[in-house]
Amino acid sequence: TTRTGWLWNFGDGSQSSLQHPVHAYDEWGTYDVSLVVTNVLGCTDTLVSPQLIDIYQPPVAAIQASDTSGCVPFQVDFEDFSTSTYGLAGWEWFVNGTPKGASQSFSQFFGVVGDYEITLVVTDANGCTDTTTQIVYVRPVPVANFMTADTLGCAPQVVPFTDQTVHTPTEWLWSFGDGTYSDQQNPFHTYDEDGIYTVKLTVIDAYGCTDEIEKINYIRLDHPTINFTVDYTPGCPPIQAHFEATGGGLMGMAKWQWNFGDGIATTVLRDTVVHGYQASGLFDVTLIGTDSLGCATTLTKPQLIEVLGDIIPDPIHMHRVSVLRDDQVEIVFAPHKDEDFKMYTIYREEPGVGFVPIHTTYYVNDTIYIDGDVAANEQSYCYKVTATNHCGTESDMALTETHCSIDLVATPVPGEIIITWNPYYGWDEVTQYEIYRVEGYGQANNSFIGIVPGYVNRFTEPFEHCFNNVAYRVRAIGPRDIEVAWSDTAQAVNVAGIRGNPTEIVRATVEDNSAVLVEWKPFSLPGQTTVYIDRSINGGSYERLMSLPAGELSFTDRDVDVNNYFYMYQVQVQDSCGNKTPLSNQARSILLTAEQTNGITTLRWTPYEQWRYGVREYVVEIFNDTLNSWQVRDRIQGTRLEYEDRGVSLNQGEYCYRVRAIENGGNGAESLSNQVCVRSEAKLFAPNAFTPNGDGIN
């Protein structure tokens, strides 16, 4: 029967009357489908298909981004957060429609400002898909910058800062380098101290994007560093002072302002100026140096210039004049009390001339002077000291004190020594003189022996006939503690005990090849009683050989072995008081040796020593048996100690030699050595040519 109607029921509440319908299910699930067909007769039939349609649940696409908004450049990590009942089988990522991969996650670096659409398409195990998108906003970063026109100057200084940041920030943080901060966009900042400051600006925009800039040593604040010198000579007005300024600022100096302290000021562009002072006084000088930025520094040097009034200095008071050594006299005086002081002048009185200057010193507290150009053991010296002010005016010599040293004399007479001296001159009075026995100018071994009143200039000390030479000093005592003056040292010499000068040994010479003769000059010691002779063998230590009566001028030493040793001698003499002269020079005998080799005789000898000008020459002598006398073989320079005899024509069994030393100048003395002998060598002469002249005779 012909069908005329259809009624479909799709199970989701939707129907269709089409014979062959197409139906879209909007929800997932399992659906029963029924169909009711009608023919022309109005008859119907129904077919029900339970769970005919199975619609799968689709996946739900989801994206998890590490960030959806940021400041360029930045990176975002994307992860798939999709869900599926049947499990996911595929992923597709897109950035602004551009495929970026098929992994479950991916990362994207954004280097350009803009809005980016991130798309994820997921597919499950049934092939069902879902799509989701995520917008990422890439913000521009502000570019921090700033400026100021006042980077140089001096504190205190207000510096205006201007923000020049690109991409409008909403927050500012300034660090001015001096520990202070500001959150204003264009702050004004006051620097209270000079220095070099680093300025930093940090900016933040509305999206939290930030940038910073730091300008190292951007602000430089400094006052100029200045100084000045003056060249002038203190003295009386008018005086000229030459000033010179030095220093500089950040941008060079612009001007100098001077205040000379005498009511006169001036401003100059150059760094030197000359000023004349017309009145006396102490003047402060002030300099203000201004650099090209207008920064100024003030420097004041108080009491820099001294202009003096010409007042005659008061006379100098002298404390003492004291002998330190034979060639030194100490002058001690009180310091000058006036501030107007230039120098001291020490004067010494010269016989027949008067007082002449011998020394000047420019230090007010240098009040001790030692005069080293004296012979204090021969005379007394008188001194004056004056002061001179800066104007060159000297204290009045006529009103200046004169002080004179003490010259001491010690005179031995039978049974006593008389000590006399000139009075100390210069104090109001001498209260007393102390007499000391001394061992020189050192005071360690001084022995006090007496005291006399200040008006007495003589002291007597008893002594026996034979006494050691003794020295004395006298100390003068004045009314004040500082008034103490020593004399020179005077020596009392016992005429009976004068230590004479050493004598001179003229020579030591070998005699008869068995003894040594020693001869010397007379001694100068008065009252001599004994002559002592000391001997050294082969350079060993000296030993006392013997003594002779005074007046002997020679001695023959027979206890010798002149062929094996050389001998050295010294002599000295003693007087009746036991005083001895110093030892004489040394005299040394000559030791000669000989050896013979291949017909050559070699002579060697020890030098003769201790002649004042040395040995002029050595004379080598050989004994002639035929003539029974010594003959000169050769003359050798006084510095040579060896001789070779290569050919002796004497017809004798042995050759005997000796050496004679001749003094170079002086006494013209001679000294003989010992004698040495060597046997002559026999010689055979054989002809080695026949009829050399062709006469047939050998």
C-alpha cells in the first residue's frame, strides 16, 4: 500500500515528517528512535529501535598559561588542561592562526608588543574535537631616562631633574646618591655637601612594567681648592709683598679677591698681585677664589705679614764664657725677649783690632755658641753678643756686656806648684774659685783640691821633687746658678821628670859574622840614668835584653846566631824619677841565604827596616881570596831582596858573599848582613873545533 506519511521521533524531543530526514543531535547521549508510517488508507504502523543512536561526549578544550599579560620581552608557558571521557589523542596549537606544534604543551617567547590569540584544538579517541582560545597581552616596557642642566656646581645647590622616560610610566623612584629619595616625576633636589653623586631613576607603568637608569658620577659639586704664597722680607715699612694664588675649580678659576688686612682689598683676574704695606703691624691676608661656575672658596692666613717698627733691641745678657777644650770656648747667653728679632751676632776681641764678628744665628732660642777657632790654653778670650731686629738695627755695642774666659798657668817650683789665672770678667762679682786636679777636660776624674775667694787669683799646692805631670782647672762661681765658668787646662811639668822624646837607632849591623852592633843617637831626657835595650828574634815578641849606663850610644850583641836568624832592636832611657822615654824606632839586621843550581848562585835576604826614608840600595859583595878583601859584585835597588850570580871568574874553591844595605838619606848609615859561602863547581873544557883559522894548529 502506498505510504503517505511518516513521523519520526528522534528520542531528544525532536520529530520530523520527512521520509528521509537528517537530524542533528545537540547533546551527547544514547537515543531511542521510532518511526510511524501511514498509508493512503490511513492505516499506520510503528517501528521502535531502542538505543539506536549513540552520541559521544566531546572533549572539553582548556588552556593553562603561565601568564596572560606581561612586559616585552617575556616568555609564556602553555599547558593543555583539556578533559575527555574517552581520552585525548591529539593537540594543535596556533598563535594568531599560525600553527605552533602538536604537543600537549609549548612555550612562546614574545618580543614584540601586541595582543596574541592562542588557540588549542584537541581530539579525543573517538575523533571528537574541541577548540578553545586564550588572549595574551604583551605590554611595552618604559625606557627610563632623565636629565638636568646643572650637573656641575657647589653645595648647597638645588638641582632640577626632568623625567624623559619613553612609554608613560605611572610611578617614579629617584635615588640622588646622598642617601635621599623622591617619588615625584620631576623633582627638585638640594645637595647640602660637595661631592660626586650617582643618580638613579626607576620607573613603573600601569601594567607593572619597569625600567631603571643609573648615571654614574652624574652630579659633581666642589668648591675650588685654593692656596696662596707670599714672598716678602719682614722689616720696616714700606715693604712690598708679592702674592701668588694657586688652585682651581671644576671649570677653572674666574677671579681672585684679595683682602690684605690693612683696609685695602682688590679683585683681579690674574693669579698674582703685589701689595705695598705702609704701616707696621701683623696683618691677616684673605683670598676668595671664584671659579667659572660661581663657586667661591675663602682662605685666610692669620698674621701672615709682619711689618715691624724700628726699635733698638735691648742689650743681650750673657751668662758665661767657659773653656771646653784647648780649641773650644762656650758662650752662653739669655734669649732676646722682644718679638722683633732677626739674628744674634757673636763678637770676639782680637788684639790690636777690637771686637770682630765671628758668628751669626737666626734662631731666637739658639743661645749657646761654641767658638772652635781658639787656642784657649794660650790666652784669654773676650766676647760680646748683640741682637738685630728685622729692620737691621743692632743693639748698642757700648751697652753690651763683655765676658772673658779664664786662662790658667801652673808653674812648678821647688816643693810646690803655683797656679795663677786671670780673673773671670763679666759678672757683677765672682763669689769664689774652685781648684781641681784633672786628667783633661772630662769631668769624670776631677779631684777638688781647694777653694779661694773671688778676689784671689792664685793657689799653691805642695809637691815632692819627683812627681807625675799634673793638670789643673779652675771653676769660677758667680752669684746666679747659671753663672759657672771653667778655665782651660794647665799642666805642671816636673823638670826632673820630663818625659823626653824617643831617640833614633842609627843602625843594626852584623860584625865578624858572629855579633850584631846596635848604634843610636843621644837621648834628650834630662837626668837620665839607664838605657834599656829590647830584642826580638825572627819577628817574635820583644824581650828586655839588658840595661846600660846612661850616655852609652852603642851595644854589641854577641848572644846571636846571625846565620840562621835576624834580630830586631829597640832602646829607651829612664831618668832619676823613673820616667821613661817612648821606645825608639826598630832596627833590623839582615839575614842572607844562598843556594847554587847549575852554576848559578841565588842570594836572598831579609830587608833592613825602620830607616826613615828606607834603603837606597843593597850592595852585593864577594870575597877575593887572592886579594884577601871584599869586592863589589853588584848594586841592587833598595826594594829588591834577591840576586842571581851567573858567572864568577875567581879561581878559588868557594865563593863567600855578604850584602851591605845603604840608607836612603838620613844618617847615611850602612848595615852588613851575615856571610854565606858556596863551593865553586869544577869545569872541564874540551875542544870541539880544530884549526878554526886554517893554520893547522889546534
